[in-house]
Amino acid sequence: MSNGTVAKAALSAMHLARAVQGIAPNPPASSVSADRNKFDKALTISSTILTVLRDAADLSPVPFLRPVASLALTILENIQVAQYNLPCFTPLTIHHDN
């Protein structure tokens, strides 16, 4: 096991511990509803678990585990970005009163 792999595993474990404690890596600036907080927490925990899985895949004999975990992590990160961008685009929508 290389020092780089150990460092990645330690960093992933730290992210998992922060996620379990409810500390988001980039918390939203404004206050959000309880449902939004639960969704954000679920995304953060899922992201951390997938990061640990992706990093642990280097030590696993399971074929294609790292690419699958990386793909799932990329999809999850795009969902997170979309969630944080949604309030920015809401004022740009056109409302029709019929």
C-alpha cells in the first residue's frame, strides 16, 4: 500500500466523519427548510461514501469498481451543483398569470 493510498483513505475517513456529524463541505449561505437540510445531508453522506468506495477500489479485486464509483460520484456532484444553482435561476423564470 502506497503512502498516497493511505493519505486518500485517511482523507476519505475524515470526510465521512464530518458528514456523519452533519458538517457540509460547502454549507449554503442562506437558511433553508428542514427538507432541504435532510436532502443536503443525504447528498453529503452519499458523496462521502462514494468517495471512500472509489478510493478503496484501488485495493479491491472487483473489476470496474473504481469507474462505477467515479461515475456515481460525478452524477451526485452534478446533482449537488444543480441544487445550489436552482435559487439563482428562479428569478429568471417567467411567470404567466392566466
